[in-house]
Amino acid sequence: MKAILYIGHGTRSKKGAVEIRAFIERVKARIDVPIQELSFLELTEPLIEEGFELCVEQGATEIEVVPLFLLAAGHIKRDIPEALAPLLAQYPTIPVKIKNPFGVQEVILDAVAELIRDSAGDVFPNDRLLIVGVGSSDPDIHVNFGKIASGIRERLEGEKVSVCYFAATEPRLSEGLETISEGVAGRVIVVPYMLFSGLLLAELNKIVRARQKEGQKILCTAPLSNHQVIEDIVIERAIGE
């Protein structure tokens, strides 16, 4: 019997945890697979081991692992395989297939552009966009965010689209905000390249609200899971080859 094990990062944010669980319930309702469990890499229960065991207890004879991650970095390349390794050894007769992260897809970039328009309306040449990633020491992160920035620039014809990160690589958020705000004639539109709400997004929104109170024309868009296309991609990963 087939099972799907969804793996999220995990969060200390109660709002973020509720959001991802509601998201997965919507996904599960659209997939005709008898066993579907949500687990997390860290911070939120159930962790990967417990989620895997729940699949086995329900009679799983094959397990499709669907990581809820936008890009391939350390968590995908190292942490999830390491967490699964002892389970694969413990249950050698159960085939396990780990699906790819979402990657940089045209439909995701289309969705980001739509989320920006939903929040900001028309984007004008004197507006500037700042894409904020979580950050990673993986060298591919800069390549991927370069593609993301180029794709958003093409879709919105933005004169200025920059990228910064919360951690692990440069430029950091504070530097990115200062640089893009310098001499701006229009608005600064901050675009969190994140799937769900969490402490990082809450911090980002707090910074944006503080700058709004100081008189800056700045706003922050919603996380990517607010767009239907993300749900569709998870379903495609879950049931596709």
C-alpha cells in the first residue's frame, strides 16, 4: 500500500505550524492515496522518524517522501537523507523514493509576480523589489536566487530587483534594505521567498511596519503558499513519477 510522507522544515511559530497543517490537509483531500502523513525536520512534531513509523504502522509497503522545500540546499542534500538513513536500514523491504524540492520553476515565478500584484497593485518603474531568502551556505543558493530575480524582473519589468538573506550568506537583510532604500523614488516591495509564515516572516513584517511608521513607502507580500500553484506542485510531486 502506497504512503506519502510530507516533510516540512518545522517552526517555533504557532501560526506557521497551523498554516502548514491546514495546507497539507487541503493537499491530502485532493490525492487518492490511503496513507498520508506530515512530519518535520526539526522544531515541530512529529519529526521524520515518527512520521515514517506512522506510515509503516498503517501498512505502507512503499513510501513517497515529498520535501516541502523550495530549493535544494543543505536540508535537502544532507539533513533529510541523514534522518531517513536509519529508517531505510530498519525497513529494507519498503521502497522509499525521495522527490525533488520545487526548484526554480516558471509557474512559481508567475505566482510570485501575482502575489506581488495582489499586495502592491501595479508595479511602476520607480518601485524597487527586494527578494528575501532564508539563506544557506550552499553555493547554488546564489545561482538560484539570480534566476529568481531575473524571472521577477522580466515579469514585472522592474528597474531594480535585488536579493538578500536572513542568514548564512551575504548580503544580509539589513544591508539589502539599506541598499535598496537609498534614493528610491517609489516604493520598496519586500518579497519573502518563503513557503509559510514563521518567526522569520514575523520578524520581516515587524521591520517593514517600523519603516512604514518612519514614513517609508514599503510593503511586504504574503508567503508563497498563499498561491494555489504551490498546492498544485506538491500534488504533482506526490503522485508523479
